[in-house]
Amino acid sequence: MLNDLLDGLAGQDLGVVLPLLLVFLTLDASVGVGLVVPGDGLLLVAGATAGSAGEALALIGAGVLACFAGASGGHWLGRRYGTRLRHGRLGRRVGERRWERAHELLERSRWALALAYFLPVLHALTPAVAGTVGMPYRRFMPWAMLGGAAWVSTYVTLGALAGQVVRQHAEWLLPVLAAAVIAVFGITAAARRALSGGRAPRKRSAWRPPR
């Protein structure tokens, strides 16, 4: 049954899958959809629909474009509305600790902006926090796009490979799903370790957005 579902997804026209991917990933970091539905899973499923290398590349291109739109929108919202985002209803649901962690990422190296895409939930907050604290758009976007491109490429490719294997060997479905889950957790853990650098977290400064 699950293999039939995967075949059905793979049979979907790119004219259906690509717009959905564009819309979701644009909203992912601009209005916080990624706080509810992790983008990692969406990229894996989208990748699994690819029936060829060309389709996988098209999905990657659409995903990168959507990351650009989402990061730009999130940065603008942060710059425009500032602390109202953080202290509004949605911001309170996110939790103060997550906002602090997103702010802490911005105080680390520029590579942290790229690696943030591999951290579920936090990557959806980073653009808004960057805009709120006044990080220049030209400084933020190159690193955000580097991370977005790596994130989209990694998970779409992983999903495409998993989908191809399962379509050819239906009996391998559960092992492939388990391997995909392990890979996602491993990538997330590696990103967290790289960001921590093996050091104890430093004392966070007060979060003071520009007036």
C-alpha cells in the first residue's frame, strides 16, 4: 500500500509538486509555517516524487528559490515589526528559549546562519531575529542562501534516492524509511555539534532590538 502511495506521488506532475513546494518553503521562514510542519519532512517527500535526475534538480531549484523568498520575507518582517513578533501570540507559543537560541546563533560565526537551516524550528526563526536585531540584509542573505541551498539539496537528494530504491525494491520500504530517519537525526546532531564547537554555551546578552 505504501509503495503504491509512493508510486502515486511520483506520478504527480511537476506542475503540482513545484508550486506546493514553493509556497510551503516561502511561508516556512517568512511567517513561521516551519514552526508547525518541519520543512525537512516536506523536502524528503518532495524528493521521493522525483522520477528522474532532471525532476530532482527542478525540485532543488524551486526549493532554493523559495528559501530566498522566505528568508527575505522573514528578515523584512523582523525589521518592520520587531519585538511584536516575539511577544505576540505566535511568539509566545514558540517559547522564549527558542527565540534566545535563534538570537544566540546570530552571535556566533557567519557559518551559524548557514547551519541554522539544519536545525528544525530554529531556522524558521532566524530570519525574523536577524531583521529585528538590525543585521544588514546584504550580510544575512548570502549565508542564509548558502545554508538554504545545502539544506534543500541534501534532503531532496536523500528523498529521491530513497524513493528510487523503494520503487525498485518494495520489500525494502521499512529499512529505507528507518535509514532516512536516522540520516535526518544524524545531520541535525552534526549541525548542533558544529555550532556548539564542543564548548560550553556562553552567557547570552540581553536581546535588545534597535529602536
